[in-house]
Amino acid sequence: MVRATDVVNRLGSKVEGRFTSKLHETRIAAVLGIALGVSFTVCFVTGLLSHLVQHPPSWFEWPSRPAGLYRVTQGLHVVTGSTAIPLLLAKLWVVAPRLWTWPPARTVAHAVERISIVPLVAGSLFMLFSGVANVARWYPYDFFFPSAHFAVAWVTIGGLVAHIAAKITLTRDALRRRPAPELARATSIDRRRFLGGVAATSGLVALATSGGTVGPLSRVSVLAQRVPSEGPQGMPVNKSAAAAQVRDLATSASYRLVVDGNVGTPMSLTLADLRALPQTEATLPITCVEGWSRGANWRGVAVRDLVAMAGGREGAEVTVESIERGGRYRTSTLTHDQSQDRDALLALEINGEPLHIDHGSPLRLIAPNRPGVMQTKWVTTVTVR
Ligand SMILES: Nc1nc2c(c(=O)[nH]1)N[C@H]1C(S)=C(S)[C@@H](COP(=O)(O)O)O[C@H]1N2
Ligand SMILES: [Mo]
């Protein structure tokens, strides 16, 4: 009679036996693990920051300075996430034989350690896939990307912490050149070649994505989804006026900016009124959460001047709203620190020209150290609180 355990055992050793490369070893797994640990940590922290900036809890206040800080943190988020892809694939390949070990667990602790790999691997694959898909603006699923990406980030980082706790001794030993448990081990030349190849691939991915935000690199950045200088007035557009269905209202002579200060009746300003107000200039980047960014010189009415006109106190909270009817990015809020920054503008001009309609004409918000999704276009109401 054939026993089930025998069949499973034979199957297990058969699969294990297929991994003949000497590169499936602890030392390589340890080095890749450290590189992944670092890139995942930077990616997680910068991603968490981006989430807090966009959905600030009461204890969190994101400063308006340095003006380009978000450009750096979000650039790091996209670049570290992208470079983690070759690292993760290499790591999974190196440890693949261990995923087939039989029996699956020797002790309860071993079982717990192995089970904790499931959220880590599944979470990592989901994070990297959904991140890349979002950058490519491809949504082959129904859920809202930022919520899912944020929730799974916690699952993944939880799995990572558990995995590091379980593997830290093994990693240390492997790196101290104590004999690894494998029978056949890679020579140092094999190892160096393999890790060198992985490092080169990750480096190329970094180079190929960072051009989305580091201007001079854009010529070699084949993977960056945007050339920062391509688009009307030398600036990319995520949502055009046509896509937002605002063309008619944005170009209509009946356009008004309504400023509601909660004192007296709201002010209603025509385009001519806005142009007649004192104009302020600022050089600030648009930094899309998808990783591209581009600086420009903006000119328009300072938010703090409007606050003063509306009788609001200095550092009031200010909410702007777009003509756009639907859409998730039709409104955004400037907190105290941000609304009194001298560079927080409702811009009428970019680089000396009237704003292109796709960049938010007649009026758009542009303020320091903010994610692109919070630089509202086609602004028609300002509420001062
Ligand atoms: N009303 C409105 N404003 C918006 C958006 C939008 O969809 N609707 N998109 C935002 C996003 S995601 C970015 S990155 C910037 C891009 O600005 P740009 O098109 O001028 O480059 O606008 C922001 N402002
Ligand atoms: Mo964006």
C-alpha cells in the first residue's frame, strides 16, 4: 500500500533536488536580505510620510519648508520601491529550495517562522506590483490604489519585522563566514558575480526611474513614466481639462473666485480683479506622488493676502475647491504653517505665460512642500477658517 506521507516526501525531495545551483546559499540570501531590508524600510517610511501629508491626523503637522522636501521623500519612495524589484526576485530565487523543505516545519517556532513568510512575500509582491501599476497608471483592479497600497504596507512591514527577528542570528553567522548549513556552497567568485549582477540591475533600475525627478537623468531614464519637461509649457499633465470636464467653465466669462472668510458675505472676484491684486512670484516644483517632478516659476495672488482680505487671522486653515465636479483631487487644504507661507500662491501664470488650461487655468494652487495631488487646479472657491 502506498502511504500519503511517502508520496509527499518523495515529491518534496524531488523538487528540492531540482535546485542544483550553488547560488542557493545562506550567505547570498543574507546579503540580499540586508539590501531588501534597507530599501523596504526607506520605502515604507517615505510612503508613510506621503500618506500622513495627504491625510494628516491631528498630531501631525507637515511643515511648508524646506520647499523641496516632499520632492526628495517621494522621489526616494518611488526609486527605492523600483530598485527593490530585482532584489526581491533574486532573493526569492536564491531561497526557493528552502520553500520546498520537507517536513514543512520541525518545531512550532519553525512553523510560526515559516507562516510569517506568507504575508511578507505576498505583501511584497503586491506592493511592488501595485506601485509600478500606479506609476504606469494601469488599474487592473477595482480597489482604490492608495488605500490598498497603504493597508498592505503594514502587513508587509509586519512580516518583515517578524522575518528579521527570526533570521537575524542566521544572517549574522552567514556573514561571519561560519560554515553555512548547505552542503554545496558557492565559491566567492560565483557569489560576487551573482550579487554584482543583481546590484547592477538594481542600479540600472534606479537610474532608469530617477530621471522622473532628477532632470539631467531624464534622457537615460527609460523606465520613468514621464519626461519631466514634456507637456504644455514644459510640464507634464496628469489630468487634462478635457478629462476633468472643466473646459467650458474654466474658459467662461462668468468665472469667479469666491473667497469665503466666514465674516460677512463671501467676496466674489473676477479674473480682472485677481490680476489687479498684488502679484507674488515663487519658484516651486510640482511633485506627483507617482515620482515625477518639475520646477517652475509661478506668479499670482498669495494665499495669505487673500486670507487677510477675507478678514481671516494669520495662519488660518484654508481649503480650496476646483470647478471640477467629481474627482478625488478637486479640493485640498493648507494647514496653518502652509497658508501663511509667502510662496503659497493661487497662480495665474507659469514661467511668464498665462497658465495653460491643462495646468489649471484660470487659477491653480501651488504651495511649497506639497504632493502634486494637493496642488489643486481650476480653483473657484477658497474657504478661510
Ligand atoms: N482639480 C484637480 N486638480 C489637480 C488634479 C486633478 O485631477 N484635479 N491632479 C493633481 C495631480 S495628481 C498633479 S500631479 C498635479 C499636476 O499638475 P499639472 O497637470 O499642472 O502638471 O495637479 C493636481 N491637481
Ligand atoms: Mo499627481
